[in-house]
Amino acid sequence: MKVALLAHEKFPENAKTAVGVLRYADYDVVAVLDRTNAGTRVADHLPDVQDAPVVASMDDVEGDVDALVVGVAPIGGGFEESWRPDVRAALERGADVYAGLHYFLGEDDEFAALAEEHGCELWDVRKPPEDLGVAEGVADSVDATVVTTVGTDCNVGKMTATRELYEAAQEQGMDAAFVATGQTGILIEGSGIPVDRVISDFTAGSVERMVLEAGADHDYVFVEGQGSIVHPAYSGVTAGITHGSMPDYQVLCHEVGRDSVHGYDQELPPVESFPERYETFAGPVSDSPVVAGMLNTRSIDDDAEAEAAVKEFADAIGVPADDPVRFGTEAVLDVIR
């Protein structure tokens, strides 16, 4: 499938959905829409992902396009009106539109009418199933080993860490499943439940359902984490995933240099305090030790400096650690095996 990624004025640093699709999704990305970087190429900004031209608008995308994917998700998940011409142009070209926003494109009168007129699909990725219920506290009944990523903050690389662990496990012959809990993971995997859109009473139940389904057919289940237990806005989602998945192991994710909560004037607690925080929080429903860490070192250019940062992180949290993109996942997979 040929897709264009909408990432205006956010690519690549603040367009994690677009970056995730470029790195992991089974799509042929033909262009990235970003007015700020128009005239460059993806390879000018990101190594080791598929390359494509960066253009100013949908009108500049050449050739056939099957879908436009909204590759950014602002705090609050709103729709930026400056994106409307690009969504309109995509639909008029007969392209589907996929969006992981809290604003549902299917409920926008203009987009719904254009989609019907041109035979297009509007996939609102963050629209959850309607048949969800409360958790029964039975996720630990699966025979599979369940591994859930947790974070010191939001936007530190939990989806990336989970996906890298899952793909590396598969490559090594481990029978693994990936449980997608957010819009980026769902776009990549093609299935999942967007837990931050689920009624709060049903959040843990939605994760439990996915773990039970994946655990029935696989030996290892890697659950994509969201938010952070200390985040003033997103801790509820973190709690639901932790309690709903009842993991055997937790993997702590952090970004080097992150010392304040993303989007807030609030200092992060010391990184060494997080393993105990997560183990204590999970404790009433499951014995879930933090057995490894994943450090995002994207802000460091020098590999030796990044390697030193990973070692410092591992020493601080008292368990092995990797940077899954830069150095791989072997130290963490060794612990899980």
C-alpha cells in the first residue's frame, strides 16, 4: 500500500507516529508532508528507515497514493485546521485517510461527505470497540511470558522499545506477539485497542482482553506501554495497562537528558526511583519486577557517548539496559529468555 504521511512542522522530532510508520509499518511511504522541511528527504533527517521526499502539501505528492496517514498526535489529540486542505485533497484523489486523533474524521461533515463521494475509508484509529468491559484480573492465567514497557515519562520510546523487542524476538525464533495500545502501534500492527480513548472503568479490561488473546497463541507477549505513573495527565492510562496486563516483567524506558515532564513545568523524580515505583504499583495484582531498561539516546551524536549513557542508566536502575534502535535489544532479551 502506498501512503503519504502528514507531519506538518513536527517532522521528525515531534512526529512519532510518522517515524513509527516509516520504521516499522508494512507501507510504501511515497512522501512526508511537512511545510517546514519541504524540499528535503526523509534520509536527511532519519537514518535506517525507508526514504521518501518531504513536500509542502498533498498537491505536491506525485503518483498514486492509497492513503494519507496523519502522522502527528498533538497533546489532547485535536485536529489542526491547517491540515484540512491536505485531508480534503487526499479524499478528492480517492485516497483513504487514517488518523489517530481524539477528533474523529468520520464525524466531520465535510470529510464524511467527501469520503462517501469518492469511495474512501476514514479510519479513526482511536475509536475503540463498543463491547469492552471491566478487567477480571486473569491476565496472569496465560502460559505466555508477558512483558510490558513502562516509562519515566510520555514520548520516551515505549512503542519503539516494545516493537524492537517483538521484532528481535521473532527474528531469533521466539514465538512472540505485539499488543498495540496506542495509535502508532495500531497503525503499524493493523490491530489493537487505543486505551487512552477507552472508558476508564474498561481500560484494564481492554488490555486484559488483548493479553488473553495473544497469550493463547504465543509464548511471549510484548505489551506497548503508554504515559507514565508520575505524569499528571496520562498516569491513568499507565495504571490501566499495568494492572490489565499483569506482566511477568516490566521494562523501564527513558530518554537521556529528560529531567522534566513532557509538556509540563514539573521535574521528573530521579530515574533510579522508578523501578521501585512500578514494582510497588503493580504489586497488589502481580509480581512484576523491572528486569531491564531501554534508553532513547537520539539526542546524542557520538556512539561512544551514547554507549556510556546506556551504561550509566543501567547502573542507576540496577538492571541491564540497551538503546534498542542504536545498539539492539540483546541484553534485554537475554533477561526475558
